[in-house]
Amino acid sequence: MAYEVTNGPKCILSGFGGSPSIWVYNDGDAHGTVDGTDYFTDAKELGMKVGDLVFVQLTSDYTTTLHSVSAVDADGNGTISAAVLA
């Protein structure tokens, strides 16, 4: 599958005071697919920023993983990476 702007991530908590925003993205694409470079083609337009947190929930089985925005390029595309919890 491919990303569709009509089903983009939703910001559920806007960051303030330098803290990251928190987003939720529900889709049928596998978590590894969502981690693909430039997957979110409208990240800049949505307001996603490097360091924001993204909960990705797979709609087929509701498996949820935590990611962070690792890049937003000049074209407005966004890339997320699996979060490393320590």
C-alpha cells in the first residue's frame, strides 16, 4: 500500500516549550513500510517536526509501535524511525 493524504497522521498533542508534538497514525501499512524514507508526503504541511513522536497502529490487528520523526525534507516529505526506548 502507499500513503494517502486523506488518511494522514493526526496531532493529538501539540508540543509547547520545546517539547515534541504527539501524533497517531492508523493504517494498514506494515510498520516497516511506514518507516520508509519520505513516507509521509505532506509532513511539513501537517506541521510535523523532527523529534515529534508518532504512534503507528496497524488496523488489521491493532499492533501499535512508537516512532519519532527523523527528517522533514525541503519538499515537505517526512520520514519516521522506530523509537529506541532506554
